Amino acid sequence: MKSDFNILADAADDDGLDNHRNAPRPDPACLYGLVGDVARAGGDTTEANPYAIAANFIAFMGCAVGRGPYMPIGNTWHHARMFMLHIGRSGRGRKGDAVALIGRIERALKALSQDATPHVHRGGLSSREGLVFLIHDGYIEGKTEVEPILDKRLLVIESEFANILHQGKREGNTLSAALRDCWDGVSMKPATKSSRLWATDPHIAMVGAVTPSELRSLMASRELTNGFANRFLMFWAERTKMLAFPRATRQEDVDALAARVLAVLQFCQAERWADKDKMRVELSPDARKRYEVLYHSELNDNSAGERITALIERRAPMLLRLAMLFALCDLTTTVEVHHINAALAWVRYSVDSIKFVFGSAADEVEVAETNDTAQKIVDFLTARQRVTRKQITVDCFGGHVNKTRIDAALEELLTCNPPHITVHEDRSGPGRPTKFYELAANKANKANYANNQQPRGFAADVRLLEQSEVSEQSHPEPELVRQVRIVSDASKTPETRASLDSSLTSHSSQVVAESEDF
């Protein structure tokens, strides 16, 4: 097993490829509002990473507000619960310090209101039945009737996330499936006939901590593909400074933060556990327009390769859940553009962290080369309309691009959603049929690839928004999915963010259909 020191980078290849990369650098926009104030209160005087403190607090608040606030997307009612996974090397991640302040706020909140505070479980999880037991609907033990736990809000703090990964490897263990159900918020029914435990409408959030070596070595391929891993917002965070004598956050500051948390929970009527889906949260017209542009671009961008894409498939619902929570912490049920931007900063931070932990510089180079090859094929088909594979190899690339890269590019273009190209067989002549490639019959494809390889960042988002409006005027079919390939990063300066906010204010509103699903 590789150590934490070399797990993040592979050895240079024979061509001398430099595989060193910077660690993920979160945007300060992550530290928005109450979340940011809590992060700074803990990070100013300790070695804990403020972004890790913020992530733990997000999980706590997403749990505490309960199932009252909801955002309907199609036939799915989304709530604010989140699964956060803190990745950092042993000793350097300061993972325990990052959750310590949340514990102090929880205790101060409990002193103000017992009903407002959710249940917190700080032990290890081993099975579905053990998880359900923490919020069960009641059961019979011999002749004794055990009363149900009515408050289904539960925050699970798993300081050794490797334990959950170990449990998932045990034959017949269903903990992984149970956690998937928890993220979805569906009722957890008995996994076996002998089980007597149920949990109706659970509202479970989770905070996990793991080292990169544990995560990569223990997470089996099925966790990468069955939707377990991509339900966690993974983020890389280690200490940002060294303090021989860190100081505790002042109690008066903790009490003040707890009072602000209570105000949010009272706004959400969190004490009314039995009343579910009673507070509808919606996006403002400008926020809808902002989200639509993101949905048709980086929230569904698959250019990072199959493995990374599988881990970030739930970017869209995660963004909406985060934006909803940021709005609730502002004591409003209307999600505005600045809430979307704060949530987007977290999504981007997570995507960068996943690429850093699970990918390599060599992988990124290969993906970029495949995307560049695919772009050239699309440009070639735009000019030629209908071509054979030989024409692609000889006329488009002059025979200088190897078969493997062209195959990978064609596969990407054929399997993306919707497909950008199609392949047809001509059997009219003698011998083996001839295959022809052409652009898919989709009016949006040309506009899609005109946006290809646009820089990412707040300034770039403005350009994407303007291009989207032009496309809407030319092609009035809003149901067509417009994917945009994004393979490079742009700097995110305060000036570009200010430019974005002022630009969005002037745009006319555009409503995203609620029937659109993830």
C-alpha cells in the first residue's frame, strides 16, 4: 500500500512528464454568511482549516433545519442534508480540530433549546440495522413496547470513515445501500425478514474524515460506480498554519453563533419535527437563469474522464442543496444569485479535490488530448458533413494521430448525452459495409462546440450566459441539453465576481422547467 506521502502523485513516465500539481485551492466565496463566520471563528486561533470547519458546519445545519424546507425539482423533493467527506493526510488534516467548534456550538444551542438541536452520533457505524436503530419508528422487545424516536434529524460524525469502507467489503453488509437511502431521504425498511426496525422519513447528514491512502485503497470499484461515493461532497483540507499554542474560540463568540443558529432554526420551524415539506424554497428569476447556464455547462461537463465523472455526477443537486441552505441561513426562502455562487464555489472545490486525490497529471493530460482530438473531429465534420474513418485519420489529422486517441475521441462523442455524432453503415456496395460519421441531428451541437474549452470562473460564466441567450434566440428548443466542454481554469478575482453580479442583475428572467430531473 502506498504511503500518504506518495499516494497523490505517480512516478514520472519515460518521457519525463512532470506529475506535480498544486493542492486544491478553495475560493473564498465558500465562506459565505453564517457559514463563513463560523469558519473564521474557529480558524483564526487554531490550526484547523477554516474550509473544513465550514464543511462540518454545513453538514450540521443541513441536518438541523430538518425536512420542513424543501426544493421541488421534477418529482423529487430536495432537502438541505449533505454528506461531507474531509480528506487530508494523517496529522496534517487537523480533521478532529475542524469538528471541535461544531461540538461547542451544538452544546451552546442545546442550552438555548433542546428541541432545536438534532441528534448527534459520534460512534462508528457497522450496519443498516445499527443506523436505523438510532432513529427507529419503535419496536417490540419481548413484552415491552419501545417508544419511537420522533425526531428523525441525525448528524453522524464518522471520524474514521475507513470503518465504513471496511464494512462495505463485508459479505452481505448493507450499510452502503442504507447510506445511499439516507442521502435520498427515503424510508429505511428492514433488510431481512427477521429485522424489526424501521425508520420513516429519515433526515440524516454525515461528516466523515479519511486519509487519501485509505480512501483510494479501500474504496472498491462498485462504490465508485453505484452512486455511493458521489453522494459525498469530498474536499481536500489540511492545516493552513502552525501554532504551538492554539487558543480556543471565546465562549461569548460561541454563544453568539449559537444564538444565530437558533434564529435560523426558528425561521425554519425545525422544532416541528412532524411537519415535513412545509416550507417551499425557490430560485429567484435571476438565480434560475444563472443555474440554467451552469446546468448546461460545467454541472454536466464530462470532460474529466469516466472515473472522475462518476465521482462528480451529483454536482447539480449538491449545488441546489447548498444554495438552499445558504438562503435559509439568510432567513429567506428565495435562493438568489449570490447563494448559487457560494454553492458553486463548494462544488468546484470538491471537483478539484476529487481530481487531485483520484487522478494524476498524466490523466489530465490524456483527457485534455482526447477532448482536443474530439473538437477537431467535430470541426472536420462541420466542414465535410459526412466522412469515413479513413478520412478522419488521413484528411483531418494527416495520419499523425494514433488510432487509440482517435478511438477515444470518437467514443466520447458517440456516448455523451446527447450524442454529438452518429455513425451509419452503408451496405449498398459489395463487400463489408462502409461506416460514415456525421454530426448528430441536434441543432444545439454547433453552439455547444463553439463554447468548447472556455475558461472556467466567474468571468467566464458571464460569457457562457451571454452565449446561452444567443443560442436560445436561434434555437427555441429549451429541452435540448447543451453540454459545454471546460478543460482549463481561469482566475477568480473579486473584480470578475463583481462583474458577474452586476451583469446578472441586468438580464431578463428565464424560468427553468421544474420537470427537469437530475
